[in-house]
Amino acid sequence: MAKVRFSAFEFDDEALELCLNGQRVPLPMKPALLLKILLDRAPNVVSRSEAQRFLWPDELHRDVDMGLNACVRQLRTALGDNAASSRFVETRPKLGYRFIAEIDNAASSSAVNPEPDTSLQRAAGIKWRSKSFAAIGALALIALAAVLWPGVVQTGDRYVSIDEGNGAAREFLMKGRTLLKRGGADNLRKALPYFEQAALADPGSAVALSGKALAILRLAGSENYPRRQSYEVALRYANAADEIAPSPEAHEVRGYYALYGELKFDKAIKAFENAVALNPQYPSAYIGLASALVAQGDTATAAEMAARAAEIDPVSFTTRSDQCWFFYVDKRAEKAVEACRWAIELDGPMPYADLVLALMLDEAAVRERHMQNFLAANDIAVRGDAFASGYLQCAVAQSAEGRLKAYAVATMYSLCGDAVAAADWLQRSITDGDRAVLFAAADPRFDRVRPSIPDRQAIINAMRQSRSSS
């Protein structure tokens, strides 16, 4: 099936988009996937274990009951349904769930896909042909990207636009976005070819260009992705996408470029606010805004922005883990612990969430267990307990050298009370250009040695000086 109609709803099971009377209904990816499997199996029951395997295929060893319950609640909210008097999603106690509404098979499309509207393509083609400088800029961008990352960027891109991609493009976009949402360098590298395939299947896809921009931006500083060049290429992709159609993703890239590439916090905040204005249901924009606010010193508003992102997408482990961080930075212990536990529950081991729980929980045995999870995730071996007299042992920091980035090592030395080593490793992270340094002034892990490390403005000045001399 491609589009499934029931009641006044239409669900596109390739794009994972739900519409009510032609108007799109916000539905995060996990609940959308749940709707997809329920529709595919209707009117049969989908067991809880089967749904969990479908939604979390890589986390079968974990208890994800809480995540599945949240998915069901969010799907019912989107459908205007409720458990007490179900019209769409029925709970079968001890069995699972099933879709009970009548599906309009005559109206649902399966084998026949309508041809895309080419009027927008022709209009966009005229627009781009009339702007030769834009075409030249796009070609230059492709050439630069091809030099930096051969095999990722094809030279066959044509920047003409249609808002609705064809089925093949949507499949590639969905896969690319899923990997982008999961994060991590490996997933980001895997996402890039999918966005490229989407651009080839639907030439001129603004979403494909924005996806490339976000993936490259987030890879900046990793292996084979030089930081400064990656920022520049990502920005150019974002600008190319915005020429086709304004998108929150393009503003998000501009926001991160201003934040990490230019160290201009007011400009970054404005860009993220523009992304939110274009799509108030775009959680990544709120997380970006929160990051810029913390860099500027406003941890309280940052925590509220992270909470807004989690409200929009409560079953995403990335938004929950971000919320964990921002509540921790704002020293809201109870909320930070709740968000960190959510992140671990939703999508498996989360080293940072384990670390925050280790630092914030009172019970010694529980703290030690979370710290050991964190150390194991980073392949750090420490003899004996990590904590001694309530503080982290400096042996943990010593073992982290060479395994974690300089900033993370600096936090470890701070947590064990070695102010000299903490300041030294923080300076190394500034020299390395680690963007995490921007948040050192607000990071509670440095509270124990705060008088011995540079303040916010001194760190920013040092980063600017380091960049100008490199």
C-alpha cells in the first residue's frame, strides 16, 4: 500500500504521513511506524512483542514496554481516539493491539502511483535557469563536496523542485531521516547515500539537500570531515535547499553554523527561531535553540526548549537524552533523572544518560552501576569502584585519556577534584576546536573546580584566537 484511507484520515505508509481532511497531522516516526504495522495487519491483532520488534529491531534484549505504551498513547492522540471507547486502535488485553476501523480499499492506492505534478518542476526550472549565478554556485558546491567526500555526492544533481517527492524518493528520505535522527558518526555516514539517492530519484528535492546539509554538519570534525570545510559545505547545501523551498532544516543548519562555525550566539538563536516559526512541530529546532541559549548562558530557557522538543516527540530517545542534558545543566535534578531514564528505556544504552544518573542519584550501588555502564560503553577499564567517598576516583580520568575527547577527560578530572589537570585538558579541547567547550561555563561537572577554569567569555575568546591562528 502507498496511501490508506479510513474515516476522514489518509495515511501514506511510504512517507509515514497522516492527514485529516487533507491537512497533515503531526505524528512522530515511532507512532507512525506503529500505525503502519497495524494497518498492514488489520483486522488481525499485532502482539506487543511483534510491535516492539518492529519499532526497536536493534534493542530486543531490552524492556521497551514504556516506549510502546507512549507510542500507543501518541497515536491515539493523533487519531482523536481513546482506550475506553476505541474507534481506531483497540487494546486486546494480554494479546496486543488491532486496527478496527473500516479501511476504504477502493480509495486506497496500491499499485498505481499518480504522476507527480510537473508544473512546479517547470516553474522551478525557469527560476533556476534565470539565475545563472545560482546554478554556478550549485555546481561549485558539488565539485567541492566531491573533492571532500568522493562517492557521496553525485554530479548529476539538478536543482529543480517539487514539494511532494515520488515514492522511491520518499523511501530513501525516510531511511536517511531515520539514520539522521539516531545520530552518531556511523549512522550519519550511512544517511548521506540515502539522501543522494533521494535527490537522484526526485531531482531538486529540497528535503534531500537539507538532509545532506544536516548530516555533513553533524559529521564536522570527525574522520575525513574537516570541521571548517564541512561547515561551509553544509551551509551551501542549506542555502541551495532554501532557494528551492523555505525549510526549517535549512534554518537549523544556519543556526548551527552560526553557533559552532562563527561563535555568533544571537545569530544562531535567530536562525533556530526562524526554523521554529516555519514548523512549530520540529523538535530539532528547539534542541538547536536550547544549545545556543546555553552557550549564551540562559540555561533555564534552554531547559524549557528541550522540554518542548520532548513534548512534540516524546518517544524519541534523542530528544529525551537531550532533555536529560539540558535539565542537568539547569540543575533540575528530578526532571533530569526522569528524562535520562526515559532515554535509556526508549532506545537502549545511552552513555551520557548513564553518566548523569551516576552523578545525580543518591544510592551508592545504583550510582556505581550507571557509572560502570558508562565506562563499559567507552571501553574504559577501572579496577574497583569508580566512586570513593562520594567522588569520582581520578583513576577513572586517567583511564579515559586517549579514549574520550579532551573535553570529556577534563570533566572527569574536575569530578575527581584535580583542578590543574581539568584546566589542562579543557585547554586541549579548545585547541582541538571541540564545540562542547562552548558549554563548559554551564556544565555542572566543572562546578567543583570552577575558580580554576576560564569563564564563558575567556573560553569564547580563546576559541576565536585558536581558530584565527589555525
